[in-house]
Amino acid sequence: MLVLDKPPGVPMRSVGSVLGVDAVLSDLKFDLRHPPMTVHRLDRDTTGCLILARTHEAQRILAGYFQDRAHAFSARDDSARTLGDIRRVYWALVSANKSTLAPRGTVDAPLVTTHAGVTLKPGADAKPAATDYEIIAESNVEPTGTGRSPVVLALRPRTGRKHQLRVHCAGILDAAIVGDYKYGYKDVSRTGRIADDWRRTLRDVDADARMNDPVRAERVRRGSGSDETCLEGVPLHLHAREVEFLHPTSGKMVRVVAPVPPHVSAAFQALSLALDYG
């Protein structure tokens, strides 16, 4: 979590186990009377970098960065994206067919938000959405019976649509993000079938991680699951790894890299997925 304009020398107070970012905003006021404001959101159970603004002016400018980025892409003017450009990198563990997934590419597919979720749909009511992707790690584990293997993708969204990365992975790349039950990931806990070996490994890894995760333990205790969250299955393996942008007041480049959470790093290790954490 990145709080802009945090005064130097001010420690960040521990807040213990929480169920969402809104629960900690009041603990990040520091020397101001009001808490910081969210600039953007992460999907539930997505980990990693989140930008917060401590002043209304910083929030207005940074929110404009995200809006300008979407407008610039829809206009197909790459040079315009240098102004107020937000560069974000996500790591996603996906269930992919390596024989059909290209090593890298760009997904350019418009999205429509409905009451049931987000769908791929061209037309006047669709909003442009684009994601650059690259395979950064592949596993040598035996593929499933349908030829699927665990693969780690680096995802670089050019636009910031709701559920964009999840829908592009599942709907265009045919590579649903592990734990994304809403958009196509399959698991023994949801299907009732016997899991394939590497999926069984993920389930066992998550069972161990859940015992040491107070946030997920609290969710289980409260029964606070949703259509997007399967408390008995593996969680969403989508991590906002890096964010880079120009500071709205100082003009200096800000680059933040978020550590990989324990359940994701444990999955990488169990599935022999070697990544560069530098």
C-alpha cells in the first residue's frame, strides 16, 4: 500500500487483521485530520500495490492519470500516454494450455459490465480495454488431462477496466487465473471431482497457508465468502507486483515493488516456478 506525501520519520502503526482497505484508512491519517483517499481499487483477494492519496489535489491528479491512460489508448496515440502515465505490472498464476498460448502479446478486447459481472462484447456500449502479457515462468509438472499447466504471466494493463485482467486471461488467452472461480478456474472444491496432481498440490499448499493467515481465518470464522471467493479452495493468485509513475507534486519518479504474499510464493515453490524477485 502506497500513501503519497507521507511525512518523513512517521511510523506506520500496525493494525492487525483486517478484511479490507477501508478498515485501515483511519490508521493512515498521520498528521492530517482526514484519512487518505483511494485512487484506484484492487479486486477482492488481489494482493500487492495500492495507491492512496493524502490530499484531495493528489487524488484528483492521480485519478486523472488513470482516466488519461484509458483515453489515450482508445485514441491509439502512444505518445500521449507519456503524460501522467501509470505503469503497472501484475503477476498472475494461470491454468494455461502452453501449446496455444503465445510467449507474449497484447489482448485488445472491449469489455461491458453487467449485473452478473464483466463480459467481452464489442459494440457501442463496450469500453476499450487492452493488456500486454508475457510468460515469465513455466512449470515442468505433468499437464492435466486436458493439457493444462501452471504458468506465471506478467500482465501490464494499458487501461483500467473492472476485472480486466481476469476476463482477458480467461476469455481471450484461455488461461484463467488460479482461484478465479468467477471467470472459469476449476478446482476440486467447486466441481466435486478428483483434482489433477498440480491442482491438488495447490490445494494442499493453500491449506497450510490458510492456517497461518489470520485474515483468511477470520473470513472463514465469519463465513464472509462471496461468489468470487471460495474459502475451501485456493484463493485468487493475482498480485499487483509493481507500480511506477511521476509524483504529482515533486515530479520525481516513484517506483514501488510489492513482496509476493506467502500463499503465492509457496505455490510458485511447490510447482517449481522460478522467478526473479529482484
